[in-house]
Amino acid sequence: MQQYATLLSDQPLTAAELASRLGVPRSTVIRDLPLLEEHGILLFEDMKGRLYLFQRS
């Protein structure tokens, strides 16, 4: 799960881009998204489908 946070800390990515960089199917990324929250990795999705690490201001 930490791989997601590492990739998203550099720049926002779509689920398809994450899948490509992780070398897994997009469906795996979609399935893993709810698990990220359980591991304390909170995400924000913009209107274009890009995922960002959620940061409180």
C-alpha cells in the first residue's frame, strides 16, 4: 500500500496511470483504493479522475 503513497507524493495520477506504474491491472488499483483508507492513506479525486494524497490545510 505504501507504493501508492510514494507514487502519489510526486504528482497526481489517474487509476490507469497508477496501474501502469505499478505493473498491475487497473481493476486491481480500483479494488485497492478502499484498502488505502484502512491503512491511513487518504486520497482526494479531482474532476478529471486524478488522485491526490489528502492533506489537511
